[in-house]
Amino acid sequence: MKSTEPQRTALPPPAAIVLLVTSDETLISRVRAMISTDRSIVLHASQSIGDAEIEALEIHPTVVLLDLDLRGRTPALDLLRRLRRRPETLSVPVIVLGGHEETQLRAAVFDAGAADYVEKLPDPIELRSRIKTHSEAFNVRAERNDSVSAIGRLQRQLRDALRDADEARRAGTDGRPGGMESAVWRAKIDSLTELGEQLSRIHDFHLLMERILSEARALVGADAGTIYTREGDALRFAFSQNDALEQPGRISNTRFSSLVVPVSARSIAGWCAMSGELVNIADAYELDQSAPYRFDQSYDAVTGYRTRSVIAMPLRNASDVVLGVLQLLNSGGESPEKSTQFSADDERMVAYFASMATVVIERAQLTETVILRMIRMAEVRDPGETGPHIERVAGYSLVVFDEWARRRGFEGPGFERQRDRLRIAAKLHDVGKIGISDAILKNPGRLDPDEIRQMQQHTVIGARLFADNPTQFDETARDVVLNHHERWDGAGYPGYVDVNGRPLVDPTSGLPQPGGKRGEDIPLFARIVGLADVFDALSSRRAYKEAWGEEQVLEFVKSESGRHFDPELVDIFFAQLGEIRSVRRAHMGD
């Protein structure tokens, strides 16, 4: 007899767990009302400083909202410092709720370890956006730690596999001889274990994936390989390597980096993603008609490559979701006399590499989610930071960088990685405005000198968001955010400071380095984004000004060559003016 009890659908875990520390019951009610429309945020309130520290250990918040007026400002700052000292709460972001026009207080708050400062109380959309952005950043850091642990687990599995393989071969239970073959197997396992240790120290997504693919190919003797990432109902050639195609006179495989194949039985990789099953075939051109998939010959037709043996492994996460496919080609090489089918041992090796690639993809997806959230939060805070403006600045920057790289002969995967970092960093160039007072940020009039100094702090505040993460993406974003208002002639800001705004000391004189950075002391990407940002700001209407005409803007850019802007970049800008105009037409939202 069937049960009549209704089926219960499991609710997803909350995206944000908030601990609000305040003695103000009215504030608790207002915050609760402001976030009540978003079920992904869970609120806990603590009305005691002493209890708050204990409650933070019990509920494991993803963000703390700290009322600065809680029994006076000194106790609140002391609580903030204690949270920063505890290893359990060290990385939990703290958003301080305070008043406006309190520059010195803001500085003290950030010095004590706050991640953000919000005036009581911001717009509900802004508050929810800040909470989710900081929570997701916290969750990404936790996931990064989990990914290192996952690689550690893989290493232990590899050691177990080595032990079991050795025992089986010594006992003769695997039906295969020992000797040289056993030594080769042990060497492969040792190499893979060492790789796991090395990967745990690499944080750049592209470098990790390239390393995983190259090592997988080496350990199973594959001539070529591809890591596909799933994007809806398609697989993208995210990373592709082919020794034969990199030889002189052959078409480079890098041109296929943007190609996609459908998730379907029309290709081996597509069927692997669709079914979630391993595929291992001896010759792609000799498929049995009963096979549930077909071999797509278009890649070979274009390149002149001859695919023979193929092994494809789904990249399946802990939730049984297929994130992509790892595919390797031609065990033993492209030549027919050398190419053989991948062995059962090769299948086990590929499975370990697939597990590593899955961990890395999940980590990258989480990081991208946080980036997009930060971009949206910048849009909410600053009326000038609209989506179209951000897209135009990123688009202009890529046009200039592409030509700069072309003139120097830069191409290939390394160029693509740099291009991708620039694209995201350009979108985040003004993210530090989340820490600027609304009274300044949304002031339609002219700012006074003190307000200008406060506004200039957005470069340091933004750079600080990327200070604690070691990835090459974070380094690029930090360089752009901190330096995009520097000038070629040294008259920009914030000058020679670290991410906390402290002056850097000249190693020769022992004195703080004066003035702004100049010339090539300014990172290239910051020089590019600085030019793109000024061009778009002058070309666009804002609350405090009308848009300039194109002729006037271009005359200004030309006149500032060698003063505000790098002369070479200005030359490139005008050489690519047609592309610049195309980007502007494509994003005419404001």
C-alpha cells in the first residue's frame, strides 16, 4: 500500500548566516524586515557583547553585522579585534553599522579588521547585496580549503592504490606479471602523488587545469587531450593540448578554444557528459554500430589530425552533477603502429585526474559567483557604476590590450589567461566604492577637498578586498583597483601605498616614497583600465554633468598623452578607434 504522506522537498542550505550584534531591539526588527524577502539569508541576533563571541562559535556565521553604538564604540571595536584574533572567527567578514561623515572612525574600524562599513541603515537591496557578497567570499575561502583537503584525500587514495597493486602483484592474484610492469605502475602512482602535492600549492585556475591535462597525458601516454566544461546543453573546449598540432606546419589547437559541442550522442564527449559514463575505445573510426554514440570527425577534418584511441571520463561532483569531461586521445601517439587502446590501469589514472579537475572547476565557479555579486553590488551603490558602463570599460580595455599584445607577438594560452584576468579586473575597478559614504557617493554637486580625499580612498578599500587571496586573478584585480587613478606624469593617486593605505618606504633612502606612481611604475592593466574609464566617464551623462561629444572627448585623450595616459596606449586607442566605437554601440545602456 502506498503511503499517503506528502513528499517533502529538501530546502537548500542558506547562502548567508548572519549574526547581528546590537542591543537595539528596533534595529533588530528593521534588519529582520529588510532581509525577510530573501529566504537564502538566515538572521541570528545577539544583544550582548559577551554572548556574541560565544554565539559566533556556535552558529558559524558567514558574516557578522556589528552595531558600532553597542554599549559605546570602544567595546564594539574590542569585540571586533577579539573576533579577528580567534582562529575560528578569523576569516568571518564583519560589516560594521555606523553613522556617516566619520572619516577617522571609519579608519579605526578598518584598522580593527572590519571587512565593510555601512551607514545605518542602507537601502534593503544594498544591505542584502553586501551580506550575500561577503558571505559568498567567505564560503569561497572555505571551499578553497576544502579543495586542498580533497586533493589530500586523493593522495591518500593513490597511496592505498599503490599498496593494493603491489600486494596483488606479489601474490599473483591480478593475473599479470610483476617485475618491470609493477615498477612502471609504482612510478606512475608516485608521480601522481607528487603532482597532488604540487597542485595544492597552485591557486590559478588556468594553470591548474593546464597542469592537470598535461600530467594526465604524460602518465597515460596520450598524444592529445581536452578538458571540456559544461555550459548548459553544450561542452566548451576549455583546455586543449595536442603535440602533433603544435608542430611546424600544422594548425595550432589554440584556435579551437572557443568551440562547443552539444551534450548529445553526436560525439563521444557529448555522450559521456549526457550519460555520466566512462568511454574507452580502440579506434574512433571503427566504432561498433551498436555503440550509443558517434564520433564527430569535423575536428580531424579541419586539422588533419587522426584520432584513434579515445578515453573520456565525466567530471562528476559530489552531488552527481557532471561539470564537464576529460578526454584523452591516441595512447602511444598518433601513428597507427604505435597507437593502442587505453588500459584498465589508464582508466584508474584518468579517474584520479578527473577528480582533481572537478575540484578545481567547482572552486573556479564559486569564485566567479562572488565576482559577479561584487560587480552587482558596485552597481547598487554608485549611480554611475551601471552595468553598461562596466561592460564598456572592460570592452575598451580588451581592445587596447589585444593590440598591445599583437604588437609584441603575444598569443596562445598565456595571452588568453591574461586577457581573462584583465576583463574581470576591469569590471571590478571601482568596487571599493562600497566603502564610501552615500553622502559623498550620491552627491550630485561638486565635492569639497575633504570629500575628495574620502572618495579617493575607494582605491585602497577596493584593493583590500583582494589582499588575502594568493591567486593570480586576485593580484591582477588588486593592481587594477589600487592603481587605475594613477597618472603617467605622477600626479594621480593613491601613490606609493600598500593595500592598507600605508606609505611604502624607499629602500635606498628609508623614507616614504612621495607623490603618485608614474610611468611604467603603474601596472600595465591599471594604465589600460584608467584610460578606458576616463574615456567612458567623459562620454557618458552623469548626475553632475552632461555627456561630452565624441570629438571633445577624443581631443582630451590626445592632449593627455604623456601626462595622464601612457603615450603608447593612446596611440593604440586611436588606431583601434573603430573597435572602440563598436564596443560603445554594443553597450549603450546609459
